[in-house]
Amino acid sequence: MKSSKKLFAALLVLAQLLVGCASGQGLETTVPSETLPAPETQDTTAPTQDTAAPAETEPVLREGIQTVLIMGLDKYERPEESIGYTNKLQSDFLMLLVISPEEGRCDVLHLNRDTMTEIRRLGIGGGAAGTFIGQLALAHTYGSGGSDSCLNAVKAVSNLLGGIKIDHYMTLTMDAVGIINDMAGGVTVEVLDDMTDLDPALEQGKEVTLMGDQALLYVRTRYGLSDSSNLHRMERQRQYLRSFYERLVDCQREDANFLTKVLARVSDSFVSDCTVNQLNDLGKLVGETELGEFLALEGEAVVGDAYMEFYPDEQSLQDTIQRLFYRSPNP
């Protein structure tokens, strides 16, 4: 439990130090979340906006929770015929932290990037141009690649979860993984998939200390493997994340300036709506909480017209929403 606690504390401390050491150089300046217009991020009819007293027999929203969407971005070519206000950064990795100070716990929802959900399309100039059903990863590709794209991804995740409010977001491009990995001296994992066609050292079941591009290969690759549905890649991402941040904590313990040095190298890869004070508060808050549930939606992965598509099981989706955001009514 303590190592898991350190993992998520380190994650937010990582973001906190990144903002602090960037000092405005290469870091996107975004509007603090409390000043963002509600219609851009939330449906005002969402459950979190409902002030009516709930029925005594119905579950009620957990009080005082904070939600943080963390995204790992990767670059893909968009079709030339694509029309609108777009960029090439898809959110390959999405993780929602649900922090409850009252309960002293942090629950985590790992979202499949192939999840089919409603996404807002932005037209030329950035104006809303309707919606479509597509992979969750595509939501970030609408916009400049900065805060507007992040807000579009936040909106898509909120739509998927029935309008649940998402308080903050943080993004880091996936190419930063290899840089931090090497500065930490490599990350050791037991290889979960046979990836020897791509790298002879990545033999299934073998313990390997990942270095350089090997680390990015391990967390990013899915095509050409026995299971290209993203489900095994999500398992590898969770596995790597645990080992990575445990290593990060060890390095910071050995060198008090380690994170500052690392984050100075990747500061231009980070975007967040949080102010430095908000990141300080979140880092402290997560450091004081224990890891609760680590969830992923159940569902079916199928081959679509061109790409993989993941359809969440409706019962699993509703159960997950209830478990993360609601509590049983008072007797």
C-alpha cells in the first residue's frame, strides 16, 4: 500500500515540479481551472450540478471529491482530407484520479484510448462544429494541441461518464518517457507480451531493465503482437507506471534535486490547467491518501472500418460510475 501511495504522490509531485522549474519557458500558459467557462468543460445538467435533494433511497454523489485527468500524448498523422481545427496529438494513455480527502483515498480509472464515445468536433477557427462517435483518443486532436484540446478531451471523458465533473487535467507527451526512464537508470519489468520481433531482448516472461527507446516501445506498441486490442498494452502501461514511479521515488531519495533536473529536460512536453498553488495542494493531498481501487471498464474490443474500437459494457460502465462517484444513501 505504501509503495502505491508513493506512486500517485510522485505523479503529482512530478507535475508540480515541472511547472515550477519551467518558469514559463516552453510551458503552455493556460487559464486556471476556476476561471474556465463551465459550458466548455461540463454539461450544466450533469449530476454534479444538480442541487436538488436526492431521494433517500437513491445513491448520492460523494462529497468533496476531486478529479484529475492525466493523459499521455502520442503523435499520429491525420488524414489529409480532415477538415477543421486539428492537431496530431492523440491521448494514448488516459487515467482519471478520483481523490476523496474525507475518506483519505485515491481511486483510479484507467481508460481505454479506443473507447467509442461522443466527441465534440471543432471547425475552422476553433468553433464547435457538432459531435461524432469516435475513439476517445481522438478528442485531443481537435484544437491547437494545448488547453483547448485538453478541454475537448475532458469533455469527452465527462460525456462517457454521464456528465461527471472533471476538475483538472495534466498531459505529458509520450516521447518524454524514454528521457525520464534513462535518467532514472532504467525501469525493470517482467515482459508481459512476446515482443522479440521488435526487440530480441523483450522475451515474454523475462525480467528486463528497459532503456532508451526500449521503454517507449514497451508502453506504446500494440500492432504486430498477438493481442493488438490495446488491452494488453494497458496492462503493460499499468505495470510500467508502478515500477517507473517507484524508481523515480528512489532516485529522488538519493538526490534531492533529481526531479528538478529531470523535469527541466521535459518541461516543453507538459500542459495543465492547474496553477502552481493548485498543484502544490494536489501533491500534498494525494500524498496524504491511500490508494483505493484501480479500475478499468469491461467491454468488447473489435476491428472497426480501419482501427480498433472498444465498446464498454453498459453495466460495467454504470457500476464503475456508481463505485467511483456515488455513495449509498444514509439509512
